Amino acid sequence: MKKVIVLGGGVDQIGLIKDLQERGYYVILIDYFSNPLAKPYANKHIQESTLDQDKVLEIAVQEKVDNIMTACTDQALLTVAYVAEKLGFHTQFSFSQAKNITNKLCMKQIMVDAGIPTAAYVNVQELEAGIGELRYPLMVKPADCNGSFGVRKVHNEVELKEGFANAIKVSRTHSAIIEEFKEGMEVSVDAFIMDGSVHILMYSLIKKKIFNDSISIIYQTLIPAPLSELAKKNMQQVLEQIADAFHLDNTPLLVQTIVKDDTVNVIEFSARIGGGLKYKTIKEKTGFDILHANVNCILGEKVTMEMNEDPRLYSRTHLYCFPSVFGQIDCPNSLISDGIIDEMSPTKTCGMEVSGATASRDRVGSFLVKAGSVEELDDRIRLVLDSIKVMDVDGKDVLYRDLYRDRFF
């Protein structure tokens, strides 16, 4: 039986593990948690960091694996490329390419050189070097972190110093990027590049909650985002520029953008499937199994694109709670049996500590709602939020309900 390493044991990697096992693979899961969500699905779990490249390489050699992969996560792509290149596995991009798409500083410079529209920025490792002609408000980001961790919006020099110090602290390379804040509609674009052609699959409007005018977290998406035909045309051109500039082919592409007056600006992107069970949403909304197609690409197998668009509106709401030790999500069975929601998916296991609502990685679960109109969608989401509870290990409801008090759309 062939062996494969899967990096990351979250809810998104469960689908990857199942796909590989259906192909006859023995799956070794690597995740630094002792009891990650995907652990029961893997053939073997090894508790190590997915970002420790040499340790993962050592495990790959010891276990005599035939390949290594991940899905729906960003920074682990670098480890995948590192191990695959060392051991001669078939993969989608080189270690050098992986560095360019996982390090925001490398990514920004290539985008600017290629003329891809993006916010003005500076690359500094010491704040004393200055911010040049950048104008407040600014966004400060660690160069190499997942899930909006360490990202801050700042309005003056005092906030900049604090945000920069935090970004440097959480960055593995102790580096950060400072860029101008762009006003507009935030749209996440899921695409698949196949044989040199970029196929846009889905546009998602991103809804965020801003805390203290500094920290913002994604709490909801609306699919499809309300874009004009001109904006879609511009988006297609931008994604083709990205594919060309970064030499990407036969891979998923997730692009975060700001759209204003049909003009597209790129925040950042990754050659991966979006997290938060995006692969499920894409399959249900478009009929295209992007997760299965991605595995085919990694293994060098043929991909077939067959689309069957669902005309309904989709929305996925992400659940956050107060600082606590997560227990479970209490969701009445009637919400699913009555067709109010399609699924409720936890993203934490019982006993995991949650630091509150500080980044996307803090979400404890999500649910998917479909409807024929915005009004119906909104009513269903409200009904769900009024009916569910997020319980800590002591049986207390810790759902951060204030996050969801306003109407959504």
C-alpha cells in the first residue's frame, strides 16, 4: 500500500484524507495538536509541527512515504514543497515558487514588478527605516502567518509601532509588511488553473467585524458577490496576471481582493483551496470537485472540469466565542431536518483552548445556509443563531452573540 503524509489536522483536511484513502493510500497525519479533528480519519497521527521542514522530512524518510500534501492551508505549502523537492515527489510547484506564494514580502514585490494592481507598501524589518510616502490608515501584517493572525489596521504612529512589534513577534522570520488600507468591497475569488487557463469558480463577498478599529475577523460570506460584468472581466485579467507572474499551473488559486468602482486590487493570494470548508461549498455551488481535482494535479493525473451551477444564494457563517476551553456546539437536529441549514461543522475539538475573537483561526465552527433571496437567507441565519449554543467544557454558552446582532445583508 502506498503511503502519503498529510499536513494539518483541521476540518478541511478530513476531506483530503478521505479522498486519498479512497485511492488506496495509507495516510499519515502530521499535526502539532494531540487530538486534532482529522485524527480519527487518518491511519496514523504524528504530533509534530507542520512548519518544521526538517522534522517532516525526517518523518517522510523514516516512514518511506510516496508523497506529501496538504489542503486548504497556506504556510504548510512551503513544507510540502521542501520535502517533495528533497525526495523527488511529483508536486505542483517548486520550493522557490512556494516561498513566493507563502511569504507576503516576496509576493508583494513580484506583484508590483508584474504590474498586478495592489496597495502601495514598504518592506521593513526595522520600523526606524520609515514608511516612505505611505498614508494612514495602514495595514500591518506578519510576512508569514495564517488566518489573519497578527494583522492590524493602524491610524497613527503610536498604533503603527504597537502593530509592527506584534507582527514581528508572531512572524517566524521576524518580518512584516506595511501597506496602505484600500477602501471597497472585499471579495474572495476561488479559481482553478488547468493547462494554462484560469477558470474562476466562485466569487464570495467577505463580511468582517472590526474590533477597536484595529482587528478584523471574517464572520460571514455571501455567494455570489454582487459584481458587475466589468468587474468580473477585470478580475479574470488580474488572475491571469498572477498565474503568469508566479508561473502557476494545474493548481487551485485563492485570491483576496478589494473591488471599488469595478477596479480590482489584490490583497494577497495563495495557490490553494480556501479554508472554512470552501471545497464543500464550491462543489455544491458549482458542481466542480476542487479537492479531488487538486489531488489529481498533485499526483499528475488528468482533471476534468464539469460545472453545474446552483442558482441559489449561499452563505457560510463562522462561529466565534469568548476566551474559553471549547466543549461542543449544541445545534438542534430540526435545523438540518427542516432544511434551514445544510451543515453545521465544528472546527475545534473538545478541550482546545480558544483565545476569543482575534483572528480567523479562532473560529470554532461554521454553518452553511442556502436560499432563493437575500431576505430569506438573512431570516434563516438569524433563526440558526437564535437556536444554537457554543458550550465550553463546563457547560456554559460562550458564543460571542454581539458579533451577530445586526442584519447581515
